[in-house]
Amino acid sequence: MIPGLERAEFIRWGSVHRNTFINSPRLLLDSLQFRRNPRLFFAGQVTGVEGYMESTAMGLLAGINAYRLASGIPAVVPPPTTAMGALVHYIVHTQAAPFQPMNINFGLFPPVRGGGRKRRQLQATRALEDLKRWKEEVLQQ
Ligand SMILES: Cc1cc2nc3c(=O)[nH]c(=O)nc-3n(C[C@H](O)[C@H](O)[C@H](O)COP(=O)(O)OP(=O)(O)OC[C@H]3O[C@@H](n4cnc5c(N)ncnc54)[C@H](O)[C@@H]3O)c2cc1C
């Protein structure tokens, strides 16, 4: 059915993949620290996110907070109105059972008032503004 692949031979069919992940709502703080031992951080897909960007974002946050812990400054969490913050909020505050991995999607963002068809545009604009403000605050600390 795909142009150019009319004569392709399929050696092996693809298959659904399975993620290995922890129960973050029970085990993690918003900073991605392990509740029972805050010197331990979880990063990437194992936190219960799915995808390249999502895993990288959770690695970035864990890295920032590991640095801050080592430097004796408080951990930071991005606002829930940003993609990174919305994901962290989901993995830490959703129901622990049954907990399933999540991709980033607009359903994770807090709603905006009105907007109609432009609702997502408003959510994206708010996210960029809040991320900019958050970055400035974090860099000052
Ligand atoms: C078939 C498939 C297709 C995918 N397609 C997409 C896609 O199109 N787009 C997308 O966004 N995402 C896709 N994903 C998901 C994406 O690949 C993952 O979400 C992402 O790579 C996870 O990154 P990570 O660094 O958190 O974990 P991983 O990439 O899984 O890295 C974990 C690393 O830890 C190592 N490790 C494990 N245990 C130990 C140990 N005990 N000691 C030392 N090292 C250890 C592993 O070998 C591995 O290198 C796909 C995944 C699969 C399986």
C-alpha cells in the first residue's frame, strides 16, 4: 500500500512494545527525587513517561535538580501549565493504581478560559510565557 514499497519483503513483523516504569505517584516527588531517599533521582522513561522528548525532559529535570541538591539550593519544578510541568504533575499526582505511562498531550494541561477553536493556541502561548518566567526565576536562584 505504501508507494515505493510495492515489492518490499517483510522479514519480521513489528510488535507492540512494553515499557518498564516505576509507580511514580507512590514513589516520586515532583522534583523526581525518590520519596524515601531524596538523594536518589529517577530520569527518563522509567518515571512513567513515553517518547523521546518526554524521556529527555524528565532527564533534564532530574539533572537540574541533582545539580541543585549537590549545590545546596532548593529543587525546582516547572509550572503545570508548561509541557514539562504538566507531565511531571501527571506522573506524580495521578492515581497510583492503575498507573500507566503517558505521552505529552493537551489533555494534561490545565484548561484555559474560552478560546473556542483557539484553545490549544492559548494553552501553547501560556506555556511559553510561563516557561520563560520560570527559567528566569530558576536562573536567579
Ligand atoms: C520499538 C520502539 C519504537 C519507538 N518509537 C518511538 C517514536 O517514534 N517516537 C518517540 O518519541 N518514542 C519512541 N519510542 C519510545 C522511546 O524510544 C523511549 O521513550 C525513549 O528512548 C526512552 O529513553 P530513556 O533514555 O528514558 O530510556 P532508554 O532509551 O530505554 O535507555 C535506558 C538505558 O538504560 C540501560 N540500562 C537498563 N538497565 C540497566 C542497568 N541495570 N544498568 C545499566 N544500564 C541499564 C539500557 O540498556 C538503556 O540503554 C519507541 C520505543 C520503542 C521500543
